[in-house]
Amino acid sequence: MAFICNFAAINTISMRKSLIVAAFLLFVLKLDARQDQHVSRPKLVVGIVVDQMRWDYLYRYYDRYSEDGFKRMMNEGYSCQNAFINYLPSFTAPGHSCIYTGSVPSIHGIVANDWMDNKTGKGIYCTEDKTVTAVAGSYKAGQMSPRNMLTSTITDELRLATNMRSKVYGISIKDRGAILPAGHLANGAFWFDDSTGNFMSSSYYGNNLPDWMTKFNNKRWADSFLNSTWVTLYDKSSYVQSLPDNNTFEGPIKGENKVTFPHSVAAAQTNYNRLRYLPAANTMLVKAAKACIHGTQLGQGSETDFLCISFSSTDYVGHTFTPNSVEAEDMFLRLDEEIASLLKYLDRHVGAGNYTIFLTADHGAAHNAEYMQSIKLPAGNRAEGDAFTSLNKWLKEKTGKDSLVRDLSNYQVYLNDRSIDKYKMDREAVKHLTTEWFEQQDGVAYIIDLEHMSNSTAPANICKMAMNGYNRLRSGCLQVILQPGWYSGYGPTGTTHGTWNPYDTHIPLLWYGWGIRQGENFKKVNMTDIAATLAAMLHIQMPNGCIGKPIKELMKK
Ligand code: ZN
Ligand code: ZN
């Protein structure tokens, strides 16, 4: 009995000890688990905008892309096959703003690249800011900031969410392609300066260029690239997706007097502007992006960083040579190599699976109108400058009053309210007369009165896009909707964008890396959903003007 009792006592003591040890272990484990309970986020987000990349370019050149560029994102990542712009007009500045704000011009205020301020009657460039000065570049090219954008961006929200510990940078050849995506709280934004061939910035971001960017500029890539000749990557006869190199629908690059390969722009060089038309500008941008990742240690800290890259040369080449050119085809085959090289760099320096990357476009482009006519498709070109003169002349004939229309731009009519007030005219009557004139013109489908949307006879989808694009203080009061295939271009060669039609508004939207499933879907999503999706994935607040919804299908469970 005693033995049993003793055994029980020993047993109780060792049980107590075990319990204490177990409780201690549990405490330690719990502490450990608490330390592991941070929000799960990638180390780096990279946003790529390819200026003027139509959705169909993913497939138009698919057979010739490498496995490591666009195809790596398409096949290993997620493709939203039906992503659309949901406002008008489909231009560069509203596109970049929409992608990063999840909002539309009506709210974020970037209604076009250039617009009229309805209060002052003055023209404004989207990123102009007379209160700041150039940093390491020419004076005028440096008076730039995101101040005209009225909402926060997803990049701003990331900075806010981490109490500014996240780093955000924007880089592009175009100022607006760097400034608008990087947002109001960016650590830096850099764009190409035509006068020096360097990447520059403005005092909005600080008074000096960071050392790594100065070092990059000192390598003088622009000089070597401008002196190089653009030849096709493959034998010219293999470019079967394009018209013959020599055709009448293409315009020359400024300074060249022919439209065929090889392109050599250095001979007529007056400044570095012509580099924008060469694939070398994309190469230089990727080199600068890598220098930024290295120089600022993006993706190496404890918080998520964000790099916004926008490729601009695709747009310059599209405008000049059209989507059907050997130049456009070669530009995209070469861009594919740049994307591959960037992905490899990210794998090496941030780690495969540690970064999330998305690729989209700010808008697409139409086929050249004369080319379309030549193959019996309906199309046409209505230059806004000519229409402006004719319209004012016609209004004078009808009313006896001069210059009743102040501007015709961005497919919108700005009435001259000061003159209308001075002459004590009925503003609505002037609007009706203007509408009457447009309705007599070739290629015009609808005129939407943006101040009385309910009166429009245009299809609801088009009206909604016009409404989303209308900002009372910055837009015109009438929206011109042309027939499909028509645009307001600058001449018979090249092409442009800006309309509601699918060739302008159907954009690629690829996602790859951390948090992204492999797959695709054909559900219609809007450009405004991009920022909402990023906010959901990063578990941060949506931008403050965001009207989009997260695309949950692309996220890993
Ligand atoms: Zn653009
Ligand atoms: Zn463009």
C-alpha cells in the first residue's frame, strides 16, 4: 500500500513538472506564433504599363514571343482576357491615373493629357505644376508633379498603410507615365529629358537626384542608343503579321525621310526626342528600372515596396507607323525580350515568388483609317483642328457672333462661356446649334450633352463611359462619338486612340507571382478593378476615389 502511495506521490510530482514544462512550451510557441502573425504581403509589387498596347498584341505576335517574357506571365500567371477602359477619352494620362487610382476622370480629375480649365479658361497639361522646378533636367520638362490628380493612388495607400515605410518609385520615358502611377507620396519619379538624354525629376520629390540615378545618367546610354541603327530582330520577310515595310500608311520619324528599315535617327539629331521612337528607349528604361531596384534596395526591406514602370516607345511607334507595321511588330518582339530580362532580374534580386507583377496598357489604338478604307472597311479621319474652324464659322453664320466655341479637343466641345455671357446668348441654344452642325458631318455617330446625359440617344454603355469621363471643372460640355473606325488624327499616316471602341479600350491585363493563381477568365472587368484588386491582395485601404471591385478569381486561396 505504502509503495503504491509513494509511487502515486512521485507520479504526481513528475506530472506537475511535466505540466509546468508543457505550459512553458505552449507559452513560448504562442509567443512565436504571435511573432509570425504579420500580414502576408509580397516584398515588391511591380506595375508595368505598356503605352498603346492593344489586347490582341498578346496573340497577334504570340508565336514569336519567347517563353520568358509575355508568355511567362500569360502561361504561368493569370490573364484577365476581357479588361476594358470604362470612361472616355482613352488617352495616356487618364489611363495611367485610372490604373493606379481605381477611379475615373470624373473623380480623379485627369480628364485628358491636356484640358481647358473651365474657371480660368486656360489650357493645362496633366502633370504641369508651376510651383516646382526641374531637378537634373531642362526647366520646362521639370515643372511637373501629381498635384492635378484629385485622388490617392494605390501606391499612396501602400505608403499610408505602412506609415511611409514602404518605398514607391515611378519611371518612364513620358513624365505622365512616371508621375501619375507613383502618386502623391512617391519617394521618387523619373522621366526622360529630351534636351539632355538623361532621366530627370522635379523638386516635388526632393532637391537632388539620388546618387544611383546620377551614376546611371553618367553612363550616357542615350548617346550610344541614338547613334545605333534600328534593324529588325529577324529577317524582314518573316514579319508576316505586318504590311510590307514600305507602305503609304506610315509616317516617318522626325528627321528621317523614309519609312523603311534600317532606321537611323542620329544623323538628323537636334536633341534626344527621337530616341522615344526607338526600341532602345525601352532598353534604356529597363536598365534604369534595374538601377532603381538596386539603388533603392526595393524588395529588400521588411515592408512591401512598389515600382511603377511605363513603356512609352510602343505609343510613339504606333502613332507613327500604325499597328500593321513591321516597326510595331519588331517593337513588341524586342519589348518581349526586355520583359524577360526584367523578370529574370527580379527572380535574382527579389526572389521568384517574392514579388507580384502586373502588366496592362493605358489604351489601345485604331488601324490606320486609309488602310481600312483600302480593304473596304468603314473608317475615316476627322481632324479636330479643321472642325474647330469650320464649326465657329458656321455658328457665326447662324448667330452673327464670333468664336462661340473655345476649343475642340479630346473629342469634346468647350463652349466659349465668356463670349456667350457677353453677347447675352442662350447657352442651351448654342449647344443645340453645335449639335446640329456635328450631326451633318461625316463619321459622327452621336453628340452627347454631358450636362444633360438623360437626353442622349447613344447606347447606355457609351453614355456611362462619357459620364465617367466628365468632370464639370475640366471637361467640355459636349462629347463627340464618332462611328467605329473613325478618329481625329493628324494626317493620312499613322494612327491614334481616344474613342470608346474595343480597339482603343480592350487592354491586356496579366498578373504573375506572389499571391497569383495560374489561369485566365473571360469575365468583363474594368480598368478601375486593378487598384481594387491590389488593395485586396495587399490588405490595404482602397484609393480614396476607387470605384472598382477586386478580381478575386486571380488570387491564390
Ligand atoms: Zn498612351
Ligand atoms: Zn498615344
